[in-house]
Amino acid sequence: MKNKMKLFSSIIGVVCGALSYWFNSYNDMYIGEINIYYLMAILSFVSAVAFGFIYKKYVFKIPIYFCAGFVISVLGRIFWDTSKDSTSHNLFPFEILFVLIIIIPSTIVGSYLINFINKKILHK
């Protein structure tokens, strides 16, 4: 069960990263009318809450694997763009840092919230 949680949360992290980071051009900050950073925060929070309902025992390990999958997705986009134009992501460490600054607090807040809810439900 633990290995499934690691794999599944990493895969969902990759998918959420792809949804928020792959469908816009390099300098565009919006997908349609939604800012990509708001989308990252919402997807990571919702994913942490959903995983907390499924994997109650591993609720505090979920952000680690989710964020790893998210960063893998962002790195994939950076490597893809850099292979086409080597000057497109010349400050990529800061891009990764901005992504981590957004998704880590969102997943941690989601994990703590679902942990609180799970404790209240289980102790009734």
C-alpha cells in the first residue's frame, strides 16, 4: 500500500504539473483566464485533500511525493523548451523555486486540514 501511495501521488503530481505548466507558452502566465500559479496552488491543495481521504495513514508523506512529481513535470517542460531554444529558460532554478514556493505550502495545508478532519471523523 505504501509503494502504491508513493507511485500514485507522484503520477498525480506529474499530471497536475503538466496541466498547469505545459499548456502555455514560455512567457505566458495564463491558461485561458486562469493564472498558472493559482492553478498550481489549487491543484496541489485539492490533490493533497483527496489523497488524505484515500491514504489516511500516510497523510504527511503525500506532499513529498506529490511535489517531486510536480517538479519532474516542470523540469520536463524546461528541458523540452531548452532543447528547442537554449535561451528560453536561462533562469530555470528560479522557476523551480517559484513552483516549490507555491505547491509546498498548498500541499502541507491540505494535508494538515485533512488530518484534522480525519481525526475528528475517526474519534466520533
